[in-house]
Amino acid sequence: MQLNNAFTFYAQAMPGLEPITWQEIQHTSPTARLLGFRRYRRQNGLVLFEYRDDPAGLLRLRTAEDVFYLTDHASTVTPDRAGLQSLSQRMVQSRFFDVGLQVHRQGRRGRQRGRTRFRVVSRMQGRGPAYRRAALRRAVEQGVLNRYNRKWRRVDDDADLEIWATLLEREFLCGIRLSDRTMRHRSYKQAHSPASLRPTVAAAMVWLSRPQPDDVFVDPMCGAGTILAERALMGPYKRIVGGDLDDNAVVTGRANVGPLADDIELRQWNAEALPLPNGSVDKAVVNLPFGQRHGSHRHNRSLYRRVFAEIRRVLRPAARLVALTGEQRLVEQILAAEPGLVLQKTWRLSLLGTPASIYVIDKRAAR
Ligand SMILES: C[S@@+](CC[C@H](N)C(=O)[O-])C[C@H]1O[C@@H](n2cnc3c(N)ncnc32)[C@H](O)[C@@H]1O
């Protein structure tokens, strides 16, 4: 089955969070149509979709790590040398390659002169092919060179254009990368702290909090301030407050969020005793210490109980908590013992290979 037409794109999300990226895409274009999800190892979740609006909207997605235009798709490639040859040939014949180039150029007006300097990134998953990843890369490169003859040049770095060739078992996806590294790394992240969260995951957590313009939003363990920054960038709010036990984290957080929005409040505090009144918070979003780089599992047992009780106290009735952690069993025990907090949904994800969960929890509404 041929999947692509002139309007087919794909976004790369954190594995496990593909449906959130899809929700965000639909938010930018209600006519977008989902074509499917795919996984590349445990590193990437791919969201394939048809999109007929201005692709510039896709570059503003906050939960996606990268966005591509799909230039070619084959649902079955034979795992032998003949299959590899056919991929090279497909590069020459692809009907949508030129459309992809146009889309790519629109996003980077006036930046390219002379011969196009291109780079191919190849990825392979699954057993079967009688060749290696480098052979896949060379086959695609050769196909592109044959297509554009002498006008293009292959480079290793500083390319004008990146072509990503992905073989998932027998399925082949080829895309032109529309985003650059600022999409996933964000330009605001100047200062780093250990265990700092990936901005796209922070954005997904903020998305799950369902941001509203009258939100009082709190991150009680804010570290480098990634969650606070993503909340500020996702839309209007009434108040954003964050804090951390560690003075250095507060300094780092301030350096990151200060240039974005000067009304974000940052404090040194203990999340076990927040200096906030009862029922004063609409959304609490937190990346808890996993007990690996920060603290220990033993310490977490008491810390988590106190922090969850404190968050319940400061949330207004029916308000929302979104919490990320690798301590699944501990959170489940705490929720079982906390009738005031109702688990709505658990999102399982993989953070650079480490299993983690995002819990979406609502405080019980007042009767
Ligand atoms: C996993 S990190 C959060 C990282 C943050 N989301 C970021 O992107 O940088 C957990 C943070 O909790 C803080 N922390 C640990 N115990 C705390 C407590 N009792 N009160 C407040 N912060 C605490 C640590 O200093 C650390 O910065």
C-alpha cells in the first residue's frame, strides 16, 4: 500500500507520547488526518499524517522532536541487495521529492547558494536485511546523486538539506527534515542542570495539564525550569510559580526562564511544605526525582508521600496534577492511599531507554 501523497508529513515524538503530538497537530490544523504511528527502536515515535495547511505551523509544534516531509514510502522492501538497489532507484523516481524540496525551501528562505550540500541519515530496525545501515545510506545517497546529477554535493557536516532514510523491518520511509536542532533543544535552554527534562516531554506534560488563560501554574521541583518555560510558551496564564530545594537549581532556572517571561516567579523552597495557601493552584506539573541521579528510592518513599499530600493541599478542588517519574510502584501505592487524588490516565514512555510514566491526576471535586 502506498501511504504518501503530496501532503504527507511525519513528526518524531518521544516513544510513548505519539498520541499527544498527534493531538497537538490536530490543534494546529483540524483537517489533518492521521495515517499511523510507528516506533523506531525505543528512541523515536513517528506520527504519520496528512497536512494541507501551511507547513510553517508544524515547525511551531512543541511536543515534537523533529518534523519531516515524507518523500517516499514503500510498505515492503525485500531484505536483499536487490531490495537495496530498488531503494536507490526509488530516489530517482520519487514523485514527491521536489515537493518536499519546495516545502523545505519555504521554511528557509534565501539561505542557500550554489550546489545543494546534502547529507543522508540512515536508520534500520529489525532482523532481516543482508546489508548494514551504511549500505542503506550509500544506496540512498547514490539515488539522490543520480537524480540531481552534478547539481548536488554529499557532505558529512553543515548540510543545507538532510534526508532521513528509515527501514522499519520491511517498511521504508524517506523524509526531508524540515526542522533543525532548535526544535528539540530550544534556544532558551542556556543553563543546564543534571536530570534536566527534555523540553518536548515538558511540553507534553504541560499539554496534558490543559492550559487555560486563568491558570495559576506551579512546578514544585522545577530544577532548570524547563516545565515553567514550556508553560509560558504554550499560551496565556494568570501566574506561573516554581521552586526547588537546591539554590543552584533556582539560579539555573532563573537564567533560563528570565529572558522568556519576566513575570515567572522562582523561589528556593521545600516542596514538602509549600509557601502557598490551600486550594490556590489550578495546575501542578512536576518531574519528580527518580532516585537515581537525585536522591534514592528509600528517600523517595517518604519524600513522595509528603510532596503528593502537599500538592493535594494547594490544588483547588477538581484541579490537575501531572507528574513524571520512574517510581511507578511508589506512585501507585500513594494514589491507592489518597482518596482525594483520582488517576485519570497513565502515559508510559521511554526516556533515553529509561522507562518512566506520566500520571495525569485530578483532585476530587468538592461536594
Ligand atoms: C528530576 S529534577 C527536576 C528537573 C527539572 N524538571 C528540569 O527540567 O530541570 C528534580 C528536582 O527536585 C529537586 N528537589 C528534590 N527534593 C526537593 C524538595 N524536597 N523540594 C523541592 N525540590 C526538591 C531537586 O533539586 C531537582 O532539581
